[in-house]
Amino acid sequence: MRQIRMLLVALVPLTVLGACTSASDLESAKQEAAQANATAKQALQASQAAQASAAAAAADAKAANEKADRMFQRSLRK
């Protein structure tokens, strides 16, 4: 019985220390996940802005192409 008690006295602090390390690792993992989430949100915002910019550029290019076509058609009629 005494040996079991000595063994428990030795194992309990090690178990508590291991639990603290696991909790620390878990907290660190939560922080990293939060940072990754924030980075992903920033990337999404940047991609949405780029998409809007590309759509505007496509509309401008289409308008310029139509204007060039009208100018070309006028030059053929003269």
C-alpha cells in the first residue's frame, strides 16, 4: 500500500504538469487558428476587391471595344 501511495505522489505532479502543457498547447493552437482565420478573411476581402476591379476593367474594355467598332464602321461608310 505504501508503494502505491508513493507512486501516486510521484505521478500526480507529472500528470498535472502534462495537463498544463496540453492546455498550453491547446491555447496556442486556438491562437494560431484565430490568426489563420483573420488572415483568411483578409485574403477573401482582397480577392473580392480584385474581382470587383477586374469586373470594372472588363466593362471598360468592352466599352472601348464597342467604341472602336463604331469608329471603324464609320470609316468604312465614308
